[in-house]
Amino acid sequence: MNRDMSYEAVMARKNEIMKMAVGIDYNEFEMGGLAFDYEKMMREVGYSIEDITRIQSETSVGNTPLIELKNITELVRAVSPSGKGARIFVKDEAANPSGSFKDRRASVSAYRAKTQGYKGIISATSGNYGAAVASQAAMRGLKCIVVQEVFDSMERGQPEILEKGRKCEAFGAEVVQLTVGPELFYEFLCLLEETRFFNASLYTPFGIAGIETLGYELAHQVRERTGKDPDAVVITHAGGGNVTGTARGLLKAGCKNTKIIGASVDLTGLRMASDNDFNRKSFTTGHTGFGVPFATWPDRSDVPRNAARPLRYLDRYVLVTQGEVFYMTEALSQLEGMERGPAGNTSLAAAFAIAREMNRDQILVVQETEYTGAGKLPSAQLTFAKEMGIKVYRSDPSENKPGERIVIPEHPSQIKVKDVDLMQLKRSYIKNCLENSHLEKLSAQDIGFLAEETRLDEETVERIIDNLGVI
């Protein structure tokens, strides 16, 4: 008997499809209310950090260099008050096989798929992760399908997304390209059900555990180079996996006092699922269109419980403008001889501003770089922006308006960060938990869970719940 493949029927089967495609029974972690056992879910990976290091070494993932950006540090100090200007280092994740840190999260999923007898793996992503999955699948002898959201209704493709699609195809993946809209998740589920391939989701425990080695390596490299732990690590924040995995790795390395700072491109006002807005942005990841929604409701992902929980780890969350990232992309190339892509340069732009607040003897690490290519270069992105009617000019970046104006700084002293109110994000997260759980009363276990999720004490959580008036 043929299955009902209507949108409604497929969505109704999503939990069944996901259980088959990931090999995890998420019900085992549920605790009866809105709470679930997060650490038990992470232990489901079944591999220690030493195991993951070995798994990744089999496909040449990890052990990437830590580079001190001496010339950029000198530029920071030239525009900082006396005694200010932290030393800036960058973890050069572009040295991974597909050119980004996402090889780390793909490596564990591909290994798991191979050892569990799956014939192939599938990922749904417009970003570097698709290339990472395709690369790791090729090394493990697995088939690979990448589902991409690429075009608007006028069949215009954003240059960076098209670049990444070409990279996936170069590694032998089948790339399914779609227009913006709700069909992405539907097509993804249909393919999982039809092929019975492994779901190499960004948000499984396997994906997050793979990133832990990044934070772990970073900690040991900084100690070897400087004799101390990093004072702060700046991490480009999108869906939360980068922040979560890196922070967990730093903690496993004993960096309990290192500040975890998330950074996103400010695309406030643009809706990522809007046909009109989709191509009015010049960054496809590491922006507020992912960073804020996934922080305030992680379980919007393609698995029942998302292993990326950024509010558990963030000490600070800052925004930079598109123009500031383009400026720092050029600065990295021309001052350090490193041509790298936009995602890592988002955190580099934030680091440039934050280093000016810190003392000269402090260590600030930019946690990633990524490969670049024709579609990722500022020239391609800015040309496309102009074609979409967006004004591009040099002035004070405070004039930036997403979807209308990209303002390139005239001087490095104009690069600044805008702080996001983390407490407001935590309130929003708690509100979303209450509204989605439909509970009339919370247990002590639920309160404790919310406290862990938000890094607040239970009394504060209870006060927020009372003020919300949701239950």
C-alpha cells in the first residue's frame, strides 16, 4: 500500500522518520514535563573526546593551526586607548578538508552512518555544512544528498549559496535545489523516508560532539603558545551548534574562566523565509535570522530535541553590520595574507572591536575561519546586492539598514559591536518553552531544567514565569 505523501501526512510522520534516520529514540531523554536530560542525550554519542579526535584524524579533520594575527592586533592597538588592545589569534579551520569547522560535525555523523550500516547520508543546508557532509561521505564511501534552499520566486540564486552548491557537487553529492519556503523540510523528510539514509543533521548529539574537539584543541594550543588560557573566545553564532560545541570543548579542557562571546551579522528586520527578503541579505549564515530564533527556541530544528543549546554557554552576544564584516575580510587578506570567507570574518569583525576593550596582555581568540571562493568574495556579494537595489557606500556603519543599505567603514575605529540583551533572550526562551509545552503547572524538575538552560538561579526563573503570566 502506497504511503500518503501529502504535506500534512509527511509532517505527521516526522518523528517516525527521524527515529529511523538518526537511530536515536529521543523519548528516552524526556522527563515527563517540558524538561529533558540534556547530558544523557549528549552521552548517547558513545564516544569520548579522545575517540572523536581519532575518528576525525582518519579523515584528516582537526589539528588545525592557531595563528596570531600580529598585524591586525597592531591595528587594534593603534585605534585603542593606552594599555588596551588584546592579542588576537585565529583558529584556521579553513585547513579542514572541505574548508570549514563543519567538517568536525560532519565527521562524526559520517562515521556513525558507516558503522551503523547506512548506505548514505543526507543534510539540509544552504551553507558550508553541505560541503562538509559531502566531503566526509566521499571519504567513508557513502552516498550523499544535500538539500539546499537556493532561489527566490524569480529564480535568482544568492552567490554564496550557489558557490556552496558547486562545492557539494565537486565532492560527488547529489544537490537538490529549492526555492525559499516551507517545502525544504518536507522534501528533506521525503528523501529520508525514500532512501533510508542517515540524517546528518546539524543538531544531533553527533554533530555537536564533533565540534567539541575544536574548543579542546584551541585551549591546549593557546596554553602552549602563551602559557595561559584564552581570556575570551569569539564564536560566529547561527543555529547554536558552533557556540555549544566549542564551549563544551573549552570546558572539557578546563577553561572555566574563558568568556564565550557569540557574534552575528545584524539582519534585523529581514525574514529568512520571505521571498522578498531572501536575497536582500549578503550573508547566508552567522546572522540574526538564525542566531536569535535558535537561541530562543532551539527545538525548532529537524530533530525532536536540539543538541545545540547556546544559552547554556553564552556570556555575551554581540552584533556587527554587513559592511564591517566586508571591511574585516579585506583587512585579513591585505594585512595578514589570509583570504578567508565571510562566516569566520563575522567573529573577526566582532573581535576587532572587543579587543579594544581588553588589556594588551589578554588573549582573544577568533574560533574559526572558512574557505572562500568566487561566490563568497565581497566583490560578488556586493555586486549582487547592488543588483537587488541595495545601496553600498562608505561612511559610518551606524547608517547600516539591512535590506536597504550596506555601509563600509571609512576607518577601523568605526568598527563597533552592538550588545544583545541576553536576559531578554532568556525570557523569550522561557516563554517559548511554556507556550510550546502547554503545561498548566511546572514541576520542580522543569524549573531546574529551565535554570540550567538559561544559567539563571531557580528563584529568578520562577520570577520570570510569574511575570510572563503564561501559566
